[in-house]
Amino acid sequence: MPQKHLRRRAVEEITGLSRSTIYDLMSKGLFPRPVKLTGKAVAWPESAIADWLESRRSAAA
């Protein structure tokens, strides 16, 4: 089964993070990096975002 990918706006909605925060966290190695879909289009594997959210929930508990 092909893996679902999320575009940036969907990632923003799911995580509650802004574009600048997402890219800031990526530059610090604290957020998953996107994969390139086409020349300019990137997306995040849905599983990577789900794992990141789960790790945040676990750290907060």
C-alpha cells in the first residue's frame, strides 16, 4: 500500500505549527524533513508526522 504524504498546509493544521516554526525545527534536527515529490513540491510522509506527534505526547507525559 502506498504511503500517504502531507503537504505543508496539512502539516501546519495537524501540528498547530507555523511554516517558519516547522522550518526552524527542521534546521535544528527536531522535526522530520520532507521528501521531494517533483521539482519544487515537497511533502512529509504521514507516518513521520504521526511519529513526531507521538514523541511529543510521550515527552509531555
